[in-house]
Amino acid sequence: MIIIPVNTDAPIYYWPWMTLLLVAVNCVTFYVTGFGENPEGWLLRFGHGLNPVEWVAFNFLHAGWLHLIGNMIFVWGFGIIVEGKLGWWRFWLVYLSIGVLGGLLIQTVMLRHDPSLNSGLQGASLIVYGLLAICVVWAPRNEMDVLVFVCYFVGYRVLSVEVTILVFGFWYVALQVLSAWWNHFSMGSAMGHLIGAFWGFGIGIALLKRHWVDCENWDLFAIWNGTYRKPTDLNGWKDNIVVTHSRDLSGEETPVAEKAKKKKATFRPSIYLSNRPKRRQPKAREDASTPATDAEQPVASATTRPMSESPQPSATLTVLDRMRELLRCGLAAPSSCRRIRPRLWAAVCSW
């Protein structure tokens, strides 16, 4: 049975372009190293002392096509969550930190290893398990869409299943613990995966406690403390909700609307403009003393018309303003709406 992550409902705030860039770098490195046939200088070697260059390089070396494709699928599956919450440069530091700390720990433990055996580690799977551990800390109750390949004696079957990140992470870490125990906890791929999960778990907790990431009270500690799903405002998202087309819940004009009314000319997006067609301004008359006729008077466009003269907002805009005001005031959602996924709430807040 093979399980592959495809998508997640965890809310993300940044486009994961660094994740795509790292996938591309891994593919280029695979080509440069002769499709994994020339690992000289890239392999994390045992018993050859401490080599800081290898702590970074071995994370981009892969032994074959299946090794590369499998790791890149999981880098994407977990990278979109971590980068989506951190942003590209913090994600880049976290990605490299997991690999460097893992390489340092492994080479330190294996200093007395016989160097004549020419053994070592390669692949991005150590970082993958670090990212998996971070996702478990930050979004344990969020779900992942996974493809499950079940092989039979006469064929196979592909299933699409939704599973929580906590269950998904527990399943894969438990398999690695079982594999490491079966091999008497000798240094190998299973131990490398567990070391990556160890560093990822520590980094995820540190970033969460330093408030470098907002998990909307869906994190592991919120579940432990019983504050799961209670709204937070770490990033000040309530302050970004603006009501400009209708009065607030108290019946008074919002400060933004009052400020906009005082302006002579206010820019409005095209969806709020009047349906009246615009006309070109007439050319200057040669005789300035002669007043222009009514037909030649310029028509005030919607962009220069004061708000007091603008048409009344539609019912749709009024309803959206009510939704924004309710969210900004922190009112609880009705019981029938509490199962809405956080991505939908993020979309509503940014509408």
C-alpha cells in the first residue's frame, strides 16, 4: 500500500513558489550528478569527520527516479503548508536548517564508523519528515487529500481518502520506528527519517511559541489545552476588514465610509462603478467667453463623483458588509456553520 499526499485544507497565506523552486533544484541536481550515479562530494559519508558542505549537499542527492519522485511529492505535500504559513524566506531557512542539523547529528554519531566501508546517506527524506513533524504541530486536525494505491495479486486499486495530518504523521513515523527497531536502531534511512522528524518537531514548537506563525488555534497545543477552534487575532486580520458601503451594526457610518465621503474624488473598483457610459471631455472652446451648451457639459464619471452622489449599494454588497462586520466584532458563527473549513473562513475574510 502506498499513500501519497495531494492537497490539504489547512489555511495558507503565501504562494508556495519556494517549494516549487526547491523541487526544481533537486531535479537539476539529479541531472548534474548523472541521475544519481556520481555521488562524489554530495554523499553524507560516515567516519570521514565533520564536513559542513555535505550537511547541505546530501539533501539534494537521490539514487534514482523513484527516489527523486517520491521525495518531491512529499516535499510539495508538506511544503505548501509550512511555506504557506511562514513565507518563502523563513521556509527556506527552516528547510535548510532541518537538513543541516540532521547531517551534523548523523556525522557526529558516526564519527567512529569504519571509513573503508564508504557508507553514507542521501536524499531529501530527512527534511520531508521534518516538514511532516512541523505540520503535525501546526495543523494536526486539518485534513489532507491522499491517494492510496492498494496492490492485489491480480491488480491494484486507487482510492482518494481524506485523513487528518495527525493520523497521517503518526502512521508514517510509526512505520519508521518499527523499521528502525527491526534493524536494531542502526544508522540508516529509518533513523535518518526519525532524526529529521525530531528536528522538525523542535523547530515547529519554537516558531509557534515565538509567535512567528499563526495557526488559528488549530495547533497541537491548542488541542492539548482545550482552546481548539477558538478565534485568534495574532496577525490582526480583524483590523483589515473594512465596511465601506453600509452602516455598521450600531447604525452609524464606519470611519472608512465617513472619510471616503469627505473626499471629492474617490477611486472605486470597476465592480462598483455606475453603468452610465463615460464620455470624452469636449475640447477647449476657442471663445472662452461663450459658455458651453448643455450638450457639451462633461458628464461626471463614477470615479470623480462624491460618495454622497453615488448610487445605493446593491443587496449583495450590503450582505457582504454585514458578514465583514460580524467577523470583525468576533461574533460566533451559527452552529450549522461551525464545520466550515478554515480555508473558507480565510477566503471570506479576504473577500
